[in-house]
Amino acid sequence: MAEAWVLVEGYLKRATLGVQEYTVLTAKALRSIVARPFYWRDTLQQMDVIGVGSLGIVLLTGLFTGMVLALQSSIEMRQFGATIYIGRLVGSSMVRELGPVLTALMVAGRVGAGIAAQLGSMKVTEQIDALNVVGTDPIKKLVTPRLVAALFMLPVLTVITDLIGILGGLLIAVVKLDLTADLYMRTVYQTLAESGFVFRFVPKDVLAGLIKPVFFGGIIAMTGCYFGLQTRGGTEGVGVSTTRAVVTASIMILAVDYFLTQLLISILFE
């Protein structure tokens, strides 16, 4: 029993220290956003890696998610003669929840792993120490550009996922369910409009679906950077850090999604 408690105590201490280090790294990266020098070229390069590089997987994810969502929901809705409302279900599901979360999970698997592997390799080959020697802040040079790029590109990728998912549902509605494209798109618009508008023309569902990716982007970038900079033990350590970055980011995305959903419901919809 005593040995078990020692193990638990050691784990809790390491977890607490990890949370503290993660928080400090995030605070330093955020502060570096408004401090000189500004590494614009590095930031644009990371936006290309995160945004353009993830476009293919995002398109496929959105397309097949929308198609499966329409196909599966039609089975139940056909029993009640409600297949005309497929657009409402696909539109609200993609914009509110599936679009932001699935995009974040896909990007976490691709970009989060890449960030952890790249920084981990730099760590074990002492390139991080070399930056310190020449007077360059590693956080400002390596972490902040990735954070800024993720904060900007995740909402863009989410919008693409939402649109492609809705079009995937449209494809099933027209080909499989014999609905017209006009009817489908009209029901999609109706369900988004019924949530209300912010600034007169932005549906609340859309706004909520764009707030989440900002947080998810921060989680992906900071988790990848944190585990990359914590890499120890050579090439084997790089693999361990990469795995930890993807798993941790995915769990954090799902957990934060719940709390953000609860918060946004209380602010926008109540």
C-alpha cells in the first residue's frame, strides 16, 4: 500500500510540474506575440505548413463526415417522413460540433506530431542550445510563429470542413434521398438562422463554431511545442514526445470542447 501511494504521489508531482511548465511556456509565447523582433517569415511559413498542408485531410474529413451523417440520419428520419429536414441536421451538426472538433483532431494528428518531432530533433541535436548561445530566444523564434499560425489557420480550416461537410450531405440528399438541392440548402440556412444573429449577419451557431478552433489551435501548437522541447534520450525520445503530443492534444481538445460548449450555450443561447 505504501509503495502504491509513493507511485501515485510521484505521478501527481510530475503532473503538477508538467502543468506548471506548460502554463509558463504558453504565457511566454503569448507575451512574445507583441514583443520585438517579429519573425513574420517564420510565421507565414508555419501558416503554409498548417493551413495548406492540412487542406487535403480536412477536405476528405469534411466530405465523408457530411455524407455519413446524412446517410445514417436518413434511416431514422425516413420512418417519420422527415427526410426533408436532413439539411437541418447536417448543417447544425457540422457547424456547431463536428466541424471544429474533427478538424482539430485531424490537425493535431498531423501538425501536432510534426511540431513535436521537429522541435524534439532540434532539442536532442542541441540546436536549441545553439540558439541560446547566439542570443536568440527559442520561444520567440520557434514557438510563437507556430502558435500564431495555428490560431489563424484552425478557424479557416474549420470553415472549409463545415462547407465541404454540408456539400457532402447535399450529395447524399440529392443522389440517395431524392431531395432537391434548393430544399436542402434552404433547410441548412433556416437552422442556422434560427439560432439568431450576431452583428446582424453572423449566425450564432457559426460564431460559436469559429470561437472553438481558436482555442483548439492554441492547444495543438503549444502541446506540440511543449513535448518537443521536453524531449530527452535521442531519437527514441523524439518518438515518445511525438506520441505524447498527439494523445495529450486530442484529449485536451475533447475536454476543452465540452467546457467551451457549456460556456457558449450560456452566453449565446440562453
